[in-house]
Amino acid sequence: MQNFRVYIILFLLFPLMIFADDGSKLWLRFPNVKKGISADKIISKGKNPTLDIAKNELTDLWQGQAVELRTETALKNLKDGYTIKSTSDKITISSSKEIGLLYGVYHILRLQETKSNLENLNITEKPSYDVRILNHWDNLDGTIERGYAGHSLWKWEDLPGKISPRYKEYARANASIGINSVVLNNVNASPNMLRRDYLEKVKILADIFRPYGIKVYLSVNFSSPKVLDGLENSDPLNKNVQNWWKGKASEIYKLIPDFGGFLVKANSEGQPGPQDYGRTHADGANMMADALKPYNGIVMWRAFVYSPSNEDRAKQAYLEFVPLDGKFRDNVIIQIKNGPIDFQPREAFNPLFGALKKTPEMVEFQITQEYLGFSNHVVFLAPLFKENLDSDTYSYGKGSTIAKLTDGTLMKNKITAISAVANIGEDTNWTGHHFAQANWYAFGRLAWNHDLSSEQIADEWIKMTFTDNQDFVKPVTEMMLSSRETAVDYMMPLGLHHIFASGHHYGPEPWGDYKNGRPDWSPVYYHKADANGVGFDRTKTGSNAVSLYFPPLNETYGNIKTTPENLILWFHHVPWNYKMKDGKTLWEELSYKYDSGVKNVRDYQKIWDKLKTYVDEDRFTFVQSKLKIQEKDAVWWKDACLLYFQTFSKMPIPNDIEKPVHELEDLKKIKLNMGHHN
Ligand code: GCW
């Protein structure tokens, strides 16, 4: 009897057990696949660990005709790319490299899972960038700076002896979208990363990642020679220091022959750097470049530098780096955040893009949602990435987009690269929110092909991650595609920026005025609200940051009438009663934007609730409860910003929008205990 009851319960639970999905498989779910083709239907020559993975993926997952995997030296100019050609009984994937064959296998698997046409395939793929790299901001103690998906995946304590199965799963997920490089540790780097015992741990990860085509890079601390080995200083012109880096490079390459190189944050937010010794960023970068050169390693030197000075923060990277153009070694690339401030919901592009004519540049995006509601908000980032890559800098005349500047089209860059700060942690679903997986996916896909549209990326991801049923795909695509603009609307519409609570950057604090701290970390520094209006004057009458842009953008942004309204408060201090293009006053426009942000989130809740039947229970309720948080946060943002700005505008909140439900004084008292310095 007892047993019988257990059986009944198990029987009732069975359907749930099948359909429960914890998100751990990401976009590699293959829900309908039991096994793939038999090994004798795979034609390939040679033996190689990467090829073995490709074959295993086919025997595990491929449901179609026979597959031939061919290495063809004639295809060298495709780099990691490949061709796919099909006849009725065979698909042929060709590439000059084994990794290209693996990428080709993931391509046909994607076609299979998105139910795409598999007939008469004639595909040629070549990656937009050579280095497609994730930057992990993971610390050696297992915490992650700006990480919202639990602790670090890297178990430094357990390595090199004990190996987590997730290292391989991580590598496979990256390979499936073409990511081929990773920086393992935080740019606020511990010198210990370069200690022998840590390098031996890094070697293990590099060995696991290698067959998946992934190279390991490290963030390094500029003071490492002094801190680790007691050198008198870490001055880049000191011979002993130079030799120290050469020795370190040789030690690393003995362990990891294909090591990628260094990522460096120097003289930024308190990190040490060459300026500590009166040297330039070029002196610092070149010293490391010389050490890595014999092994083909590269230096990614970050342009995220600013200090509390009278100069507008949005100009500082430009002013620092433009005079150094031409002074860098050819294995140095300058890594530039998409905007000139700091990964805000919307920024103008960084004017440094296109301003360096002799030095390769690469973009740094942020996948982790430091400024976009952590892992609580649905914000699909492909539109943000695309907006930046498609921005025309005019540096070589019309059509000089950031994509074309960085991918080698306009400058014959020896190195082309694109990077993003990862949102990955040890949470079962990897990214803290099921929809945040889409941002990892989107970055990989765009790094491979920056011409893909946000819509196509969303479509692929939804079909592989959830279902290809159009009744699900359509509304979810709409939600994802509008979600970034929605977040901008309820957080910082019309070009407002950096009005976050200090430190953790979750939630609003437009009143923040840190008189005793860094003014350039204060929200009031960025919005400059007063009785007259709101916004940062970056025209000639203000900081004149507009002059850093190439014509005609300097004029376009310099004139309030021609500045795109979504950046109007980025470039101008705008009177509250200024007439916007739709006839509303600035104050009204601001009010409606905040309101529409809130309304859109409520629409997302309705959309999601209707989709219950298409999603497993686990993911359905998970996303449903996250959307509740997002809705509450959106109302919080709207009330905080409108009530606070109203103390300056003294104008009424338009009658047809929902009234604030909070008191400003109560909102000012909210102090979240989330730590962090700036
Ligand atoms: O966005 C800011 C973050 C810091 C980060 C810094 C950087 C790693 O608030 O946490 O430090 O940028 O990019 O260096």
C-alpha cells in the first residue's frame, strides 16, 4: 500500500519532471532530440580534439543527413569561418581550421533547432572580429564585481586538482556562439593572479577551453613586479621591471603556449599605472607588449580613465589618449567603453572612436546589468550593442561606423577585437535571469557577425531557449526588442545619465550629492537640475565635449534643435518649458517617458502571463516573479525622478499619467545594503 502511494505520487509528478527546466542548458536544450546520427554518417579525416567535439555533437544531436567535415587550406581568408553546402544526401562543412568545422556544426544545429530550411544550403561565414572576448570581473576570492548570478564559476581553491564540470559546459556554450577568448579575472586585478600557483590553475582552465577554440587572457595589476617580487618600483622604464615582465611572460607561455595576453586597467579608479612614475599609458602598454611580442600575445589597454578634475568626465579618455596616437606597439589595442561615461542605459558614443588613426581600437560592452536592474530586469541588450556599432563617427567621412572602424574595414588593423563584461556566475541558470542569457548569446552572435539584426538574434534565441511556436515567439520578440528602450524610459530618458544610487548602482538617487566624496560620482554632477532646467551643457557654452566629435556631429550635437531628443539632456541644459518636437514641454515629455516605461513593464507582465502554456512551470514562475520586481522598480524610478525633478521645475505632473504612489522623503531614506565603493 505504502509503495503504491509512492508510485501514484511519482506518476503524477512525472510530467513536471520532464518539463521542468532550470535554465542550465541555456540555448543548447534540444528538447526533442534523443540521439543524433550514427558515427558512420560522418565523413572526416584526421584526429583532433576539436574535431572530436564536432563529431560528438553530431552523433548526440544532429537529426539530418550525413555530414562531411573537411579542412581546406584554400579557405584561409575566412579565418575561423566556414562554408556549408548541402545536397539531398549530404551536408559538407569546410574550413581551414578545425574550430571552423565546430562552428559550422553549431550553425547547422541552430538551423535544426530554429526549424530553418535545410535544403540547398550554400553558406559562407567569416567572423567580423578576430578576438571575440568575454571579460570576467571575477575576483580570486570567488566574488564577482558587478556580478548578479552568484559566485564565480572559477573555483580557485579547488584548482588545479579538482575540476568542475561547468568549465567544459561554459566553453561549449561560448563555442556555440563563436566566442573564442576569455579574460578570467577582474580588471581591478589582484597581483596574485600572476603568482606561480595561480598560473598553474589558469593552465588547467586553458587546457579545458582549448579544444573549444578558446584562448585565455588575464587582467594584470600594474604594480605586480613590486608587490609580488619586491622590486624597487614598477616603473615601465626601469630595466628590472621590464625584465620582470619578460620573465613572467616566458613563465606563462611555458605553461600555456597559446596564452592570449593581458587586459589592463591602469591609473583608473585608484588602480596603479605608469603615471605613478610620470610615464604615459603608451610607456606602460609598450613595456607589456614587448614582453608578450615573442609569443604573439597582445595587450588590451583600457581607455576607461578619468579623475576628479574640472574637466568633464566625458572628455577625459579622449584628451588622455589622442596625444598618444602612433606611440603604441603594434600588438596593443585600446579597449574603449561604448560610451564616454560608464555603461549607462543610453550614452552618446565615445568620441575616442575614430579619433585614433594609428592605433587599433576595440569596443567594451557590459553584458552584466550593473546599470540596468541587475539580474532582476528583462533588458535585451542587442539593440544597445547595435546602436553603438552602427553609430557613424564620420572619422573617415560618412559611413565610418564604429563597426567598420573596429573590424578592420576602414583601418587595416592587425588586431581586430570586441569585448564585453560577462554576466555569468555559478547560478544554475548561469546569468541570474533566464532572459539575461539572451545578452550573453547576443554578444557572441554580434561579435561573430555585427550585421545581424537584433530581431534575428532574439528570434534564434527564443526558439532555441523556449519554443518555436509563433504564438510565443512573436510577443516575446516584441517584449525583448522594446525592453531596452523601456528601461531607458523608466530610468533615464532623454539623455539623463548616472542618477543611480551610489555604490551599488541599483535604483534611483537623483538627489545624490557627495560633497565629501568624488563629485564625479554624484548624480547632481550629471543632471545639473536647477530652477531653469535640467541636463549637462556639453556645448561651447559648457564643457564643449561636442567639439571632440567629427563634423558634422559637433554641429549636430552642439545645436539643441538638431540633437536627437533621446540625447538632448546629455548635450544640453534644457529649460523646463522648452518645446519638444511633439509640442510638449520638456517637463511634460519627461513625465510621459517615465510613465510609458512603467506601462510597458506592466504590458510585459500581461504578455508573459498569457504564455503560461508554452513554458515549463519553473521558468514561467521565475520570470513572472522577476517581472513583478521590475514593475515595482520602474514605479520607484518614476516616482523618485519625477518628484525630485519637480522640486526644480515646480510644474504639475500631467493629469493623465498615474500619480506617484511614494513620498519623495521616504524614497530618499531607502538605503540598500549592497556594498561597493562608487
Ligand atoms: O562601471 C564601473 C564599475 C566598476 C568597474 C569600473 C571599470 C571594474 O562601477 O565596478 O570596475 O567601471 O570598468 O573599471
